[in-house]
Amino acid sequence: MAGPEIAALCRPGRLTGRAPGRTLEIHAPSGAAAAQLQMQTETLLARVNRYLGPGAVARITIVQSAVAGQFQTKQSQPAPPTSGEDTPLGTALSSFRAAINRKNGGK
């Protein structure tokens, strides 16, 4: 219901209060995730109310909590080393290096 981007950042918590005016508590594993969720609160609220019915949830509160095994983070893999010559940046640096060497008398 939340969508893959939001679901990767949080887990649902409690739904408190009575309709209308319920509060949905969601748990974020870090401050950074909580900040991202805060920016998407309106989107998430609309999706939740589309699923549960109009006005079912009035507010969303975000709680920072890292429960062991509950959240999985993606770790980026380092790019494989390249010679540097086969990339646009490598080509530009090689040209720049050659120009400097010519200007300095081939040193």
C-alpha cells in the first residue's frame, strides 16, 4: 500500500484513536529515513486513506527505532577498477595531462 520506496524506509506501528482522526505510527530505522518519510507524509497519508477509506487516518507520526532484523539496508558495491582511459573523464584527464607535459617541455 505504501509503495516500494516508502516501504523500504519504514514499518507500520500502531493505529490509535477513533475514526475520523486516527493516528498511524510508523517506525524508521534512522534519522535520515525519518527525514525522507517526513517529506512524503502527505503521499503516504493519501495512500493509506485510499486503502482504508476516506478520512480513516488523520495524522502520521514517525518514530525512530531500529529493531534488530526488522530493517534491511542496501549496501552499495564499489565499482570495479578501470584503467581510467576508457571513460570520458579518463580521456579528458589524459588529454589534460598531455597538454601540461607539452607546456612544461615534456617533463
